[in-house]
Amino acid sequence: MNRTAIKRLYLRLLELAGQEQRLVRRIQRGRFLAVLNLHRVSPRMNPFSPPISPEDFADLLVFLKRHFSMASLREDPPRPAVVLSFDDGYQDFVEYAMPILSRHGMRANQNIVPQCVESGTPLWNTQLYDFLGAASPALLRSFRLPGFSLSPPDSSVRSKAAFGAALSHFLKMRPRSEREALWQSIVPLLQEVKPDGTTRMMDRASVLQAAAFHDIGVHSYAHDSMGHESDGFFEQDLARCAAYFKDVLHLPLEIYAFPNGSFRPSQLDILKRHGMRHVLLVEEKFARGDGGVYPRISVAGESACEVRFQALGYRARGVL
């Protein structure tokens, strides 16, 4: 039995033992606000950045509506309630997530990266995952990056996924200046392979289409890990985001989601000073109080059961 089958069996046993309903009651009794952090909904599987399938996403919405109030950040959410919050601005949000949300009459939050919207170029880590999916073992054996010591993967998907996650983390945990210098040594390798379809980002028309119903926020201008940047860098980046929303999109900017869950506490004060109404972290826990700063729960899974359990916070510390 492989790892995926074992995980599905484990979650199915938890479901049969009533754990799913216990987690539901925990949220209801605690009157939590569950802000769910999603990225992609797509039938095109990618082991390096797994999307939720459209079928599993639809199942999740039915499940959530059965047990909770569904809220939007532009409202004052009741408690307990669930908010759906997407990051990065992938085109599959428009193609797959929005039609399903529309059928259920649900509004979501989508946090875009302006640089990707304007250039059409995916985030650097998304480019990395597309590359790993298409690269040969021989090409990966030639991979070298200063300071990164993990051995190149073999041909198995699991080995490539572990390698990709470690490499992505290595690059995320650096300021932009260091990351971009390291990234330039990877770019020539990317150009040696032709992925079977690169991941597409929302363009300006797609963002405005989504904004007609959904809440559009920003995920920094270029998806930098702000915990590794100075407050001066952060303020300049925020000003650039504000100008983009005002002058290009003609949308209000009231929602800010920190990329990679990385921030300095002082940056929360900067956002408040600039009038940001809603600030989104990750932190894998439910929101308890008000104040406009919300931790989120990450949701991505290989089955409907796993997606439901993640939405209920089963991976959060101390839940199981």
C-alpha cells in the first residue's frame, strides 16, 4: 500500500470514528472564524503544488454550507463562520473555482501578485514546480546551487516533490536581493525543458472579472517574504501595491495577505497606519478575536475527505 492510500485509509478511519463531527462541533462551540487559505482548484494535477480537484472543491462547499455560515471579508463575519481566501492569482480560479462558487452563491477573497498579473509570468516557485515536473533525472543531477546541499532527486514523483519543497523553502527564506541572485543560476536550467503546459496566472481582465463579485486583495507586489525585508522595503512595496490598485485596477485596496506566511510584527502597524482593513497571515489556526488581523488554515488535499479534514483544522497544533 502506497503513502497516498495509507493516508486515505487513515482519514477514512477518523471519519468513521466521528472525528470529523467532533472537529465541526469544536469550531461551533468556540465560535471561531475559520479563514481557509487555498491556492488552486484544477483538474490538472501537479505533485509539486497539488491543486484541489473541482469535484473535491464542490464537495467542500456543500459540506461547509451544511455546518457553518459562509462569510466574506467585506462583511462583519458572524461567528462561527468560514471565509474562503485564495492566494497568488492563478487563472484556474476563474476557470474552475468561480463557476463552482457561483453555483453555491459564495463569495471568496483572491489575493493577487501585481507583477504576475502584468507580466503573465508565474511566481518563481511555480516556475520551479513546472520545471521539476518536466525535468529528466540527468538534468536534475547537474543541478547546483550555492548553500543548498540536498542531493538531486531520483526519477520518482515523491523524491522530486521533496526536493522541490526543500528548494522552494531555501529560496523563500531569503530577502529578494539574495533570492534573485540565486534564481539567476537556475534560469538556464529552466530554459532546457518544455513543461507540458505551464501554470497560468490571472491577467488584468480576469482580475476585474473576479472583482465584480469577489474580494480582491494583494499578496505583495512581487511575492517577497516580508519577514526577511526591512520595514522601509515593505512600505515601498505597499505603496506600489496601492498605486497599482488605484491607478490600474481602479479598485479599493483593503486586504493584504503576507506571502509565505512571513512578516515582521512592525509591518502589522504599518498596514494599520495605511488604513488596511484586513490583514491575512497563515499560522494554521482559527481566528478568535476581531481587530482585522486573521490567521488562516491551509487547505489542499488529494481527496474530498482530506480537504474536509484540513478545512476543519485537523493539522493545527493540539487538534488531534
